[in-house]
Amino acid sequence: MAGLTGPVQLLAVGFPAGARFEGRIAEELDQLESGGAIRILDFVFLHRDEMTGALVRMDYQGGEDEGHVTTMLDGAGGDAADWPQGAGGAFRLTPGDIREAADALDPGTSAAFIIFEHVWARGLKRSIVEVGGVPFAEGFLTPEAVAAMQA
């Protein structure tokens, strides 16, 4: 990922048994990406089969090599010391955490891990850098924190 990028986010989402996906999430991601708001870097969907208990995995097929989430799930880089320089703890989620989440899925439940760049923020980031600004914290507020601000 050379050059200036927007903020990169990892979104991990759990789904209960019986969730009806109907393609709506994939359609929304496609719309956001084709509209230039985000760029999907990696995506892994996990489902624990209700009948057999087998773990079914669907990976993003966008690149030549395995995705970052898949590598973490498969055990490469088992602890932060094995990750590329500067990558350890990048998402406050370790490969062990991802494997643990996969192992903990109950029959019929699912989880998705999506890594995406906020392309829309590139210009803002460029402006900050051009005037010498150095971001020192970034993250998303919880819905509870937003509600407290609006009270």
C-alpha cells in the first residue's frame, strides 16, 4: 500500500444463527467501493455449519496472495513479534484473537472480518500532512459516546 492512503479500518461483525444475509451487505460494500468512498483490502466470512459443525470460510478474491485476515486466521504470525515491522497490534486484534473468534462460533452462527480504506479521507489526510500536521490519535466513537455528546 504505497503512497498516501486514507484511514484503514478493521470491522469485525458477528451474526446470530438464522441471519438472513440476502446479499445486502455485499451490495452495500460494492456500492461504497464503486462510488469511491472505500477500498476493500481484505474480507473473510466465517460460518459454523449448523448440521456438521464444520467451519466454512469465504475469502475476498481481490489479490494475488492470501489476504491479511486469512493469514492471521491460518496461524501465520501467531504473535505480534512475528508480524511485519510496525504491524503488531495495528487493529488491537491479534491473529490468536481471530482464531479464537472462529473457534468460538456456535453452530449456525457467522462472523465477518473486513479491512477497508476510507478513500474519501485521502484529501483531508493530504491537507493535514501538507501543513505539517501529525495525527496522534484516531478511532471511532462508540454509539454510547456519541449519544452522551448529543445529550
